[in-house]
Amino acid sequence: MPGQMTTGVFLCFMVACTTLAGSYTQSGIDGYIDPNTRRHCDPEASQALLNPIFRAWAVEVVEYAPSDQTWSGDWDDPTKALGPVTGRFSDIVSLGELTPQEILQGVLPGHITLLFDDPNDPNGNGAIANLSGYDFAVFENGMVSQVTTALGSLKGLLLAELAYVEVSSNGVDFVRFPTVSLTPTRTGAYGTIDMSDVCNLAGKHPNAYGVCTGTPFDLDELADHPDVTSGKVDLNAIRYVRIVDVPGSGDFLDDAVLHVDPNTGPEWLNYSQNHPIYDQWPTWGSGGFDLEAVGVLHEQQYAADINLDGVVDYCDLSLLAAAWQSQFGQERWNRRCDLAAPQDHVVGSRDFAVLAAQWQGVEQWRIQFQDE
């Protein structure tokens, strides 16, 4: 590694929209970037560039089944979920909301299924495959609260509407990403959540009012699912993504027993029980989860490209330094910094060795973009 690597570390900006301190610190994927700084950019800015880390977007709505038809406004057009993200708050399709009575009656939450891999594309580049790093990202229209109120909103936390995410290769057999939600109580209609209390639920990152970030998903987390190991779902040919609203009443649970509990280190045991999922509830207008877009990511060949700007450099080193010697669940923990395989839930010398070996590596998607 070049000797000058130790200088200038703190001249880089931290990746935009990093979650607050907690167990599930995970940065969103920028929808737009400034081509000069390679950092997050307001989608409405004159220099805003759709992030070239994305290689495809949803091309067709296969099914749209909102929970009800009671919301107001133009929120029931499912085609708004197609194509690239815009970052516009109203450019969404709502999945509808369930009332307490509907929940008791067993009415199903709203959902939408999107198709990828455009049949008119001779290269078939739209399908989602289980490559290195994150594979796709889901954009909702949540926002970071700017004020603290008596109605449950805390400044700096997220006004969120969450959803389960499921994938399929044949459009019939779907597998769901296992989730974690540690929000302790109901938030109310105007309540907020700590983004770092949530894992594998779409909607945990803001996408409104100049901040455009999506929640990333890694298909590798589904590798041991029975429907994957049996061959019903091919993780290298995912053509369908289904988004299922989670009414934030607490009647719907996470899948925490499938995840490691950060309080059990260094043994790293799984959670002993599942938890209720809370978010803004009840809601109206564009009730429930509001889907803006789903984008397919280029492969991330370099794990040490921590901030996903396409090059391993001082910015990534600064992120690793900030998380140095932290472990899963601690305040400085950053999942993206647990670089060495197999991951051990600790940021240390093994991870630094990976960054050193990949130093100044440039992602192929960035090279292609620069050559265009």
C-alpha cells in the first residue's frame, strides 16, 4: 500500500444519509450523485446525475393489490413504480392502509409485484443476480423529521412506512428477506423510528425533499432458504420483486430468530423471539407503504469500496477508521466495514488487510461510465 495513504484521511465526506447509531447501521444507496464529487446530490439540482451504480429498473407491473381504495389523491397508479427513481415525494404508488377492524378481520396488507429483465432487451441485463455485494435497492418516500413534537416525532429520526420484500425467479414461488425491527412501541400516525433499529425492511431510508436514498438488499442472505436450496427460487435469475406493506400496529412480526442478536457477542447467538413491527400507523392520504422505484445494482467487485462510489480510496479508509475495533451492536459499528470473509461481526485487522489489498481498485461500472 502506498505510504501516502495515511495522509488526507479526514478530507473526505462521510457517505450521505448514514443511519443513526444502533445495531443496524446501514447507509442507503444514493439515487443521484454530483458527477464532480461523486457524493449524494439533490435530484432537482442542475448537476444531478442518476447514480451509475444502477444498471436496470423495474419494467412492468405484474400485480397491484392495494389493501383498500380509501386514500385520496393520485396514489393508485402502479406504473409510477417503474423506471428510474426521481426523488419526488409524490411520484409514488400507495399500497393502502389497514384499519384496526380490517386487521382483526384478517384483511391482507397491500402488495405490488414488479417484473425485471425486459423481454425486449436482447442482452437480458435486467434480471437480478446474486453477485458480490448488494443486488438491488427499494425506494420509498420517507423523510427525516426536522422537528420534535408531542405527537411522537423526534428530530433526526425517520417518518417511515415499512414493507417486507420478497423475490422470485418464476413468478410463483417467492421467498421473503428475514427482517428485524427493534422499535419498542407504537409510534402513532406522526411518530418516527430509528433507522438503525430496522433490518431488511424496505422504507428504512429517506427519499424526499432533496434526500434520495434507497434501501439495499443482498440476495446472499436468502441462500439457505429451503425454497432456494430446493431449486424453486434461482437467486441468479430473479425476475420478480414483491413489496408487501407492513401496517405499523404491531400485529405483524419480524423474523428476528433468523438473525444474530448483537447482545450475544462474542458467541453470536440468534434472537430468542420475533418482535412486533411498528411504524407510522394509522395513516391516510397515501396510506401505507409508498413505492417510488426498485433499481438493480451493478456488481460490487471490491468489498472495500465501503461508500459505494466506485473506487477504494481515502473515503473508505476514513469510514473503516471510524468503525475501528467496534463490534456488531456498538455505537461505532458499520456493517459495511466488516470486510473479511467470513464476517466475524468485528472491525479489525482482517478487514484492514482487505482494504489494503484492494486499495485504489476501481469498479468496472465506474470505468464503463467514465468511458461513455
